[in-house]
Amino acid sequence: MIAKTDTPSSQADRPQKTPEIGVQTSSGRLSLRKHPRLAKTVVEPEGLQYDAEEIAAHYQRRPLQVLQRIVKVLTPTVAFILGLWWDGKRGASVKNERRHAVNLRRLLTKLGPAYIKIGQALSTRPDLVPPLYLEELTRLQDQLPAFPNEIAYQFIEEELGQHPTAVYTELSPQPIAAASLGQVYKGKLSTGEEVAVKVQRPDLRESITIDLYILRRLAAWAKKKFKRIRSDLVGILDELGDRIFEEMDYIHEGENAERFYELYGQIKDIYVPRIYWEYTNRRVLTMEWINGTKLTQAREIEAQGINARYLIEVGVQCSLRQLLEHGFFHADPHPGNLLATPEGKLAYLDFGMMSEVKPPQRYGLIEAIVHVVNRDFEGLAYDYVKLEFLSPETDLTPIIPAFGKVFADAQGASVADLNIKSITDDLSALMYEYPFRVPPYYALIIRSLVTLEGIAIYIDPNFKVLSEAYPYVAKRLLTDPATELRTSLRDLLFKEGSFRWNRLENLLKNARKNQDYDLSLALDQAVDFLSSERGAFIRDSLVDEMIRSLDALSKNILYNFTYLLRERVGITAINQAPAATDEQQKTLKHIKRIGDILQESRGFDPTQIVTQMAQALVNPGVQRLGQQITSQLLQKAITKMIRELLTAEEYSVSQNNFDQG
């Protein structure tokens, strides 16, 4: 099976959306979309908008319908729970585990899309769900019951204005996959391209909205009834509602795919399928067909000569760019949406559920990682205030030591040995005890990361997402000019005014592992920053550190020179100059290792570095920096000379007194 990666994938070659005109009506915004193969303009809703108040008003007038739905959900759910309880009481739980797993899958399928989404999330957690249940829940990703072809063909004709046979020269007789919101057919266009045709399920909006209404009412009741619940459960559900409604609009999904391609399609070994806009509308999506293997099918992937673990690493790096760099992220990365292509690329599918992390939140997350590594739990507590987990009025005094207990094992870079699931579990317990509130955006971030980590555990039980993430964070700290990250870099490298060379060494070592790290660029940005007003604090501290290092180096040179002289001449110096202290010796070793790391880093070119240094020398800020170092060195030399002269004079006076005595 071959992925259609031979199709031109540059943005210029990708068909763009058909221009549309928005019209405001009393019932909402409509879009006039002119289909290139139709003689007429079709009027359609521009996009489904989730409106919790409107939904509530709708169902408050229909209490009987709501009651019927509650009974329909509770009846099979209670029956399932009673079955588990009875088998447990009889000691038959293990014997009937497969049957219960099948029943759970069938139950979630019967309850509808909202509950299927819950099952999909659980299907990626082998550390939470027993293997038999995991096996069954995985089938919720793309093996759900299909709806009749007649309905699908009707939707295609309504949305595209033509019968399917007029649009596609070939169309699979049955859907090749059926998911929570739609089903997919394999087709072929008249131009010969193989395509995936996604058609939405009938009555989808009605089944989704009533479940969201009931769950939202339940969340509001629980928040009011149980004072220990401080998280915005209603806000979290509204965020989920926004995402699901966007997912039900295939035009929006196509736009998401295009934007995802623009931001991440150029990352090495990431592949994003193209959208065929002339055959796409709100309930029908036509996109490039991708053949591939689910990431959780590790043996099948390895049999093709593809390194499954490498693809997980690629996925982690892409997720970091999504969450911490551009903020536009795939909120539903379950195994059915991530495929390994035969060419060894990671293909992303299904761009219906996407979300965004705003810049303050992105920088706040990086700052929080730095404070964990730095064991600065006071700074971490303030991070949680900035990230809106804690109100500014919260007393942080008892929370700071509580963070220390959660991250007790996270010393230095060993934080990378922790997994996201263990951290979120510990933080959940902490949030229950103290006045935390979980902002809505956080739920989708955690869902995305935990799901990705779950897939990684399938491939390699010892895989640590944070270990793979730290090189990216190190690269960002060293190269991102943002004020927030420069402050984080300062906090990481300085402690009580003392420069920590071991931290710089660790940062450079980790950053070197990131494929996007370029030493030449990092050096340019470092010089620009240090010579600017914003870099004054780090510059002044570095000057002091360089003075101490040069002093240590000069002591070592002098010590070694006098030692060799004594060896040659055969005399013992009375006032032998002391070698550098143990601390200074350690610093010199760090500097040597840092030099070795720099030489081994991508972008190290002695010729280019000499050129960069020559260009830097004409920089006024660098000249000021050089003058500052020279001035302090001169002051130190003069001070040392005066001190030695005074010492010599005191020795001479005391010697004369001794002779006279």
C-alpha cells in the first residue's frame, strides 16, 4: 500500500477555498458558496456555532424529551454497572472480562457521539485501562456501525449539488471506516487522484446538543452542590461543545487542515493531506487519500522497515511546536488519526477538533517547566496565577511547599524521567486540596498530551514524553528573544547572583539534540540580547563571572609556570602563587566541556564564527561590553597590585623590626 505522497504538496499546488459572501439573517449568518461545477449558487449555513444559552432555552421547553434521553442513558448504564458488581460478588470478574469489555464498547456506541469521544480518550491509556477493555475501546476510533449508503449519497448530492457518480468516478460500495461523527468512503476523481470522502452522520447535531445540555446541567449542579469542586466544569464543557460543533462543520475542518499544513507541514517527516475544496461542503469533505498503518500497530510498522519509536518522537516534536510555538493544536490525536506511511512519515488526519493556546499561556507553560527544573516552587506558584489556575488573591504560602512534594523527584533534568500522567495525577490531588480552578483551555491540552503519551506507551513502555520535550524547551530558551523566556533563562542560569555553569552545560547539551537548533543563530541572538538594555542584568552578572573565570585561569597558568620553573631550576619558591580554588577548578572544567559541546553542535563553523565575531565587534553594545570587561579587569589588576605592594611593605617593616630586635 502506497501513500499518495507523490501528489504535489506545496501550498501553491493545493486548491484553495471557493470565495464566499457572508449574509447576516435573523437566524444567523449564511454563506453563499458558488460551486465551480454548478450553474447556481447554493445558500447554506456558514458554520455551526455552539450557543449554550440557545440550546438551554430549546430544551427547557422540551422537558419530556430531556427526561426520555436521561432514562435512555441511565437504563443501560445502570444495567452494565450492576453486571460488573454481580460478577465481582460471585468472583467471576476475570472470567467474564472480555464480555464486559464488549458490553462497554456497545454501551458507549449506543449512547452516541459524546460518549464515544470519552471511550476514544480511554482507548489510548494502557496504564489506566485493562488490555481487554483497551482492545475493545480501540474499535471506537473507526469501527463504529455505519449508516446506510442511501443517506450518505443523499447528503453528497445535497451538499455538492450532483449525484455521487457525477462527482467521483469510483466510490467504495461500503464505508471503509465509520467514526463518531461521520463515515469515510474511498473514491477517485476524474483527474485520477484517490480521495477520502467523509460524510456526516444524520441527526448528529440533535444527539450531540441534548447530551451536552444534560451534562452541562449536571456540571452546574455538581459545582453548586460540592464546594470542593472549584474547576469551571461548565466552562470545560462549553469548550468541548465549541470544539465538537466546529468538528461538525467540514468546511471549518478543511480550513483547519490548510492552516495545520501551513504551520507544520514543513516539519521533517510530517505529512498533511490536501483538501479538494470543489468537492467539500459542510457535511461532505473530500481530501487526499492516505494509506498507512496506525501508530499502535508497532509490529506491522516495524515489518515495513519503519522505526515506530522515531515516528512517536516526530509526533512529540510536532506537538511541542503546536502547543508552545504557534498555539494551534490537534486536540484529538488518537491512533485512528495518526498513520505511519510506507515512506516513513507521520500523517495527521481528521482536523475537526482543533484548539488554540494564546501567547501568554504558551510562555507560561514554558516558564512553569523551567521553574520545575529549577526547583523554584515559588515561581511555579506564580506561574499558576498567570495561567489562571489560581486567583491573584490566593494565599500561596501553603501551596509552595505542596508543589515541592509533588515534584520531590524532579531534581534538575531528572524531571524528564517523569511522565505526564503521573504529574497530572499528583497535580489533580493538589488541586482538590487547595483553591485551584482548571481553566477550560487546559482540559484539551492535557487530553492531547495524555493521549499522545498513551500512544507512545503502546510503542515503548519506557517512553518519556518530557524527556523528548526538554531539548525543544532548551532550544527555545536559548534562541527565543521573547522577554518572558529571557527572564526564564536568567532564572535558570543564576542563583543568588551566582552563575550556574552546569545548567548552561545541560541546556546546550539538550538543545543540541533538537533538530531545529542552530548554533550560529543562537550566537547571533545571544550577542544581540546581551548588548541590549534588556540583557543588562545577565550581562553584568556574566561580566563578573568572566572576571572570576579569567582570574582562575591566570592563577592556574601562573601556578603551572612556577611549578615548571621550580622543577627546571631545582628551587622551592617561598611565596608560591596558589592555584585556583576547587570551585574555580570546577568552573574551568564546565567551560571546557561547554566548548566541546559547542564544537559538536549543528551550525558550528570556525570560519563563520570568526566572521560573526568580526561583525559583533562593530556592534556598539558589544563594544560597551568589551569596555566593561576591560575596565573591571584593569580595576582588579590595580587592586591586586596595590594589595601586594602593601603586603610587601608590611613584610619589610616587620622584617626590620625583627632585625633591630
